Amino acid sequence: MPELPEVETTVRGIAPYLVNTCFDFVRIHHAGLRWPIPSEFSALLTGARCVQVERRAKYILIHTTERTVLAHLGMSGSFRLVAPGTPLKTHDHVQIGLGELELRYHDPRRFGCMLWADSERGQTLLSSLGPEPLTDAFDGLVLYRGARSKRIAVKNYIMTNQVVVGVGNIYASESLFLAGIRPTRAANRISLARYQRLSETIKQVLRQSIESGGTTLRDFVNGQGEPGYFQQTLQVYGRQGQACRVCETPIQSQVIGGRNSYYCPQCQR
DNA sequence: ATGACAACCTGTGGGC
DNA sequence: TGCCCACAGGTTGTCA
């Protein structure tokens, strides 16, 4: 489900309702996620006041007066704000009381996680992350320099979190299309100039998607349960066999690194 | 160090 | 309708 724009949309959606609000109760219904939710989670967060909510890569950091929570949405996770008394749904793992509202963490596939940010696991996860794509710390030179010894396909390269965070399967295909680079091209066979272009299209695609409220595939919803609208703007993702929006050549799909990838064989070299 | 790939799960959609 | 299979937005860990 979520790539960086969806996580950002979620953070923006829930932050105004969390910050400066106390957690009246914290209930764990299913601790089983990628790693178990810590057993003392409920006890330590109950009564805490939320201080700040922020995103780092695809992680959501919920800072409170007691501890900081590190959450990830995996492939199918979501946070929803609902009215108290709303019936629980299957796969609602966590319920947090916010007075007039309730925050619920829902994750059918359980690839997500909720951990203490300062735990050993949490620190390991955060410390291995590359630069944020929407900051000046990320540019074409970062991509070019990091690629010198990498023979992997450029699509896999830009999806590597140590290189740059937040470029998932959809936006990898989209940004490579806009940069005119074939996703199978070896990472170390791309010029600095082309990487500069690619870093720009990555920023462009992520920014535009955030502005549109994220991409809706199947069931993505933001904190208010609303879908995103970026899907209407997708150039290649999921469009195999359909005409390229630029040159009308049929879009091709190919599995690269185990993930389906989409490109225009005419526009991308 | 690099890279390929299995693994973790459930839900959904397509084909028959 | 119903069944079975393929596949899905992510990331880690293992092995060659």
C-alpha cells in the first residue's frame, strides 16, 4: 500500500488530531506484526501526551511525553481516525483513545510494525537510512557516486533505502519514465547528467503525489479514510499494453528484482 | 562487497 | 457461485 507520499499524507492527516492530545487509553488487540508490539506498549503510553508526529523515510515517528513510537505501514497498513464506539474491524491491531476521537492502526498483512524508536531494533532500522528525497541532501551526485560499483538495475538501485529513502515500486517506474531511463539499465552505466535528471523527476513525482493526497491502489485511505487521487496521473505503472502517453508505443512490463516494472521501450533507453 | 531471492502475511481479482 | 492460483504499495535476512 503505502509509498512515501501515502505515509506523508497519513502523517499530515493525523498530526493535527494527535499533537497536544493525551492518550486516554491504548489497547493492543493483535501484537503480531513484523515484530511484536512491545508488551509494555499500552502501560507506558497511557496518559502520555503527544508532542509531535513526523515522517522519516516510510516510518512514522510519534513523539510523546513518555516515549517515541516508531511505526511502519508495511504493504497494507493504515492509521485511521474514527469516532469512539466505531466497531473494530478485523486486523485493527491498536486502538488509541484521543478524547473526542480514536486512532486505529490497521494492518491485514502484518508487514508493518510498531516499536519504541529508542529500542535496539528501532535504532538499527533508523540508522541504516539514506537521505530524504525531498531535501537538498539528495541530488544527482548522490546517485552517481553511490552507483560506481553497482551493476544492479537502476530501478533496484533507486529503491535501495541506503541510497535514498521513500522510492517504492510505483514511483520508481514513474520517475524513470519521466527521466527517459530504462529500468533495467545497470546503475553504473548512467551518466551524472542523467542521474541529475533522475533525481529531479524523483522529487517531482513524489511532490506531485503528496499534493494529490497519495496514490490509491485498492484500499489506500488517509487519516480521514479518504482515497488519494494520484493514480489518475500515473504514466506507466500498471499500464502494460496501453499506449504511452507521449509516443503511443505500448507500455511494457517486466519483472525486475522480483517486482513488476513498467516502461516505454521507445521513450526509455 | 555485491546481488539474487526467499520469507513474512492476508486479501483480491481473474480464469475456469 | 465457487475454487485455485497469481499477485499486491515493503523490507530484512540468508546464501552464493
